Amino acid sequence: MAAPRPLRVLCLAGFRQSERGFREKTGALRKALRGRAELVCLSGPHPVREAAGPGPEPCPPEEQPRGWWFSEADADEFAALEDPAACRGLDAALAAVAGALRRLGPFDGLLGFSQGAALAALVCALGQAGDARFPAPRFLILVSGFCPRGLDLEEPVLQAPVALPSLHVFGDTDRVIPAQESMRLASRFPGAVTLTHAGGHFIPAAAPQRQAYLKFLDQFAG
């Protein structure tokens, strides 16, 4: 009997992560899920430029820090825990995800880290609300996620429960996205499964987390 094909998962990077850096950051998870899931990494569409002044030498595109959107109208900054002055670049972020789903899919699930987790949640909410660009995935994994702030993001789309199987992963000592922020996001998903770890702002893939990922993903195998 042939083994079931690996699940395909589109993974959305965090803010200020490069494509290559995000692939490296998900390396331990990719190894842990080998044979069970294929992770396809995607970074944001917007290069994150540093403040004026001497900067590093230009780097290859795959090493350029990128983001999904900015919370300031005239600065390449993002503050997840504050009400934003703007949500600059969000339309391009949504278009980038829609393009990846169309070009690289089909995918069984979505995984998002930090700002990418907030975007993944928004994408699923928009799809549930009827946006044809975002067909519902079979599952969602959100690591260090949070509810995106800004009325144009939250109302009314993210106020409605999102009816998708979801796994929410967060660290007890995460100082970038505190655990209560991830728990708030999880509360938008009926039946959400939560996985906590003792660390901070990263994607955990040690043995205890590996077992939790596999248990969650086994629901969708075959």
C-alpha cells in the first residue's frame, strides 16, 4: 500500500524576515515533518528599508528583509501591539498570497509566523466571507500569532468566528508577541488547539512539539 502523499503547506514569514532566513528558521520543523508535510515558504512583498544613514551593502533578493505591511504611513515599521497609523501595503500583501496560492498550489494548509500568522488568519477570514481569491484550506497553523489591529482589518471580517481546524503555537516567554495575544487570536477559531512551549519568539520543533504537530496533521493525511 502506497504511503499517503505529504501535505502541502504554504508558510508565511514574519516581519523583517528574508526568504532565505525564513527557510532556515523553518528547517528544524521541516525536518520534524519530513514525509508528512512539504513546507513552501513565502516572505512579504515589501522590502524593509532601514532608517536613513550608513547601512549594510546591498544583499541578494532572497536575503532582503521583507514585510507584509507597515503600521506607519511613511516609515518601514510595524508595531503589532499598538493601534496603527496606517496599514500600508496590505493590499499588495493579500495579492502576493493570492498569487502564491494560484501559482504554487494547491495547498492543504497554511502556516504563519508572527505577522505572517496574523495575515494567514485574515486570509482565511476573508475567504470565509466570500473572497474568491482565498479558498478555504483544510487547516491552519499559527505560530506567535496575534489579531491584527486597525479597523480596516478587524471589522467586520475578523469579528466572526473562523470555522477552520487550527493549531496555535506560542511561547510562555515570548516578549515580541505575548502569549495572551496569541490566545486572543485562538479565541476567534472554534475548537482551536493550543500548543505552548517554554521559549520565546520562534517556531519550536523539539520532540514534544513534533508530536503535537504530527497529531494535528494526522487528521488530514491520506
